[in-house]
Amino acid sequence: MKSKNIIILFLASVAVLLLVVAGIRYFRLADNEEHIQDKSQEEHVHYEPEVHNDHLHDENEIHDEQDHDELIHDDHLHDENEIHDEHDHDELIHDEHEDGDDCTDDEHEEHIDEDIIHLTDAEMKGLGIETATAEPGNLQIQLHFPGEININADKMANVVPRMQGVVREVNKNLGDTVRSGEVMAVIESRELADVRASFHAAMERVELAEANHKREKRLWEKKITAEQEYLDARIALAESRIELASAEQKLLALGFSTKFLKELPHDPNEILTEYEIIAPFDGKVIEKDITLGEVLREDKIAFVVADLSTVWVDLSVYQKDLPYVREGQRVLISAGQGIPDAEGVISYLGPILSDETRTALARVTLPNKEGQWRPGLFVTAHLVKEKTPVSLLIPKSALQNLEGEACVFVHHREGFKTQNVSVGRTNKTHAEILTGLKVGQSYVTEGAFELKAKIVTSTLDSHAGHGH
């Protein structure tokens, strides 16, 4: 039943659709017939001016041809305009490219200008810049020895009191400068009192013995006394003189001078117990072990005084280098740390090697007027083994390191410019140049570091200006 209904609905829909299509065709046919009738009437009414219409048609064709020609002309102008536009575009691109090239050239020129440092004579003088001409030279092949500065033991003294006593005065401290004969300390000693008393007694006995000897001699010459009495007086005088000489030697052994003994007063109120500790020579107090009021033994070192106007440089010479080292050779002593190098002569070369280090001792006596060579300072000695000729030799002060490359500053008319070099053999002061610098070129020997600083500073400033 349901299927039948569906079929009926479908057939009804088809019928309606057919009716609609038929209606549409009917109305179209009616319209066409009306259009044909209207056209026939127009042709009948306007039949006479047909020639005129043909003339109009010809004119329209002529106008159409003119319009066509104008259109072609317009298209041609349009094409020419397009060509001109393209040409102008190419010229614009070319101009922009040339402007870019000009900008690149300007940047390149500016980069070249940055590489060359322009300085006036006043600026060069202020920076301490010195130049020289590159030339061959002799490179000194050197041996290097480690060493140490020591006190010149020949000019060092341990100051002792030489007798026991109580310290009453201390006049010098550690580091003080002393002069020969200057009183460094004073002690009070009973032993000194006994020695001085013996000296005074011996002097008195000598005077009495001399007077008795003169008297006995006169009496014996006048035959008043026996010869034996005269001989006894003579023996007593000799014994008193021996006793005085012994007392003098004891005082001299305690450090008193002969001049002091001759000027020694005979005042009975003189303080016989005071003993003065005297500086043996000019120098500095490098050690002190004395305190006010302490009992100082006769063997205790109260002060150590050293004359540091000269020092010893003790060098360790390796076994393999011994054939090249001998006494009398000149060596260059270097300590660095702002201390200028100094030259000295090997005054002693030890004949025996150390069991521990397997090195021999070589000693250099070095002047030390300014006091910069302090005992205990480690140094290096440089000894010339041989001299080798090289094609180009420059001082090491001329070499700088810029961006990881060794370079020198070459002096041009425009200014100073860096030039990379290849370095060969070197010693402490000079270097061999293999490539990069030619004989006859002017280069900076002093002040190269200051020029390098100017390049680094200008580079940082340019990076900061470009916002890098």
C-alpha cells in the first residue's frame, strides 16, 4: 500500500513538471512572434532612407576603423610607456646598486682608515714611540739557569757582647742602618769591671816599677846600693809591664780599640761596668735578639749586621751545560717584577755537583747600591752560548699579539699600520722574523703596546656606535 502511494506521488510530480515546461515554451513562442511583427513594421516604415542608413553604416565602419587605429595607437603608446617604465625601473635599480656600491666603498675606505693610526709628532712623543729600520743581525743563543739572591757572607757579621751582662740600653732595631763604630746597645758587666780594674792596677804598678827602677839605677851607679837591688827593681818593672800588656789584650779582645785604651781616663769615679756593643761596619740590622733588662750571655748573637751594597747570586748549573760555563763569563741576571736586569761576572764555579740536584754552584757578585736585589729573591741568569746570524732581527718590544696573530707596527707616510709576521727563534730580548717584514721597512720598536691599545679602543668604540 505504501509503495503504491509513493508511485502515485512520483507520477503526479512528473505531470506537474511537464505542465510547467510546456507553459514556458508557449510564452517564449508568443514573444518571438511579437518581435518579428514589430521588426517587419520598422522595415516598412524606414524603407526609403535605406541609402542614408547604408551611408551611416559606412560612416560607422570608418569611425570604427579610426577607433581601431586609435586603439592600436593607444596600445602602442601604452607599450612604449611600459617600456619607458621598465627602463626607468632598471635605471632606478642601477642607481640604487651604484649607491650601494658607493656605500660599500665608503665603508671600505673607512675600514682602511681604521687600520691606519694617524699621529702627530707631539702624540708620538707623548706615547714614547720610537722607530727603527728592519735589518739583519746576530741572534744570541742563550743558556738559562735558575738562581737565588743571597747575602754576601764576606760582608755579614754576628754581633755578640763577648761577655755576660745585663742589658741597659738598646739603640738599634731591625732594619736600621748602622755606621762602623756606632753604639748599638749597652750592657752592665761585673766581669768587665774586673778587667778594667786589672788594667788600671797594671798601669799603676808599671808607673811605680819605673820610678823604683830609676832610683835603684842611680844608687847602684853611685855605688850606694848593691847591684842585686838594682836587678830586682829591673825585674819588677818587666813583670809590671807584662801584667799591663795582658790587661790591655783582655780589653782589646772585648772590642776596645788601642786608641780608647790610650785615652782611658784615670778617674776613680769612672763607671767600669758599662760595656758598649759596637757596629763592626756600615750596614743594616737584619736580625735582632736582644731585650732591655735581660741577662745577655757572652756567646749570644744580639744583632746580625749585613752590608747589602753587594749580594751573591747563587746559580744552579745543569750537568749538560757545564762545558759552556767558566769563571770570568758575563751573565745577565733577570728577576722581572719591575726590577731592571743587571750584568755580572761569574766569580766562582763549584768543582763538585750536588748529590740532591745534580747541579754545580756558580756564583756571581752583583752590585746592589739601590737595594733592589733582596736576599731570597729568585732570579734567572742568561748566558750567551753562541751567536747566530739571521736575515731579520727585531727587539721583542716591537712584537704584539692582535687577534691571536703576531704583528708589528709598520710606519707609512699615512701613519702606523699593523702587519702580521712569522716569528722564528727568540731569546729574552730579540726575535727572528721569517716573513711579514722586509729589510729596510720602518717599524715601531718602542710604544707598540700603546698603539695596540689605541686600535682596541677604537674597535670597541665603533662596535658600540653600531649598536653591536
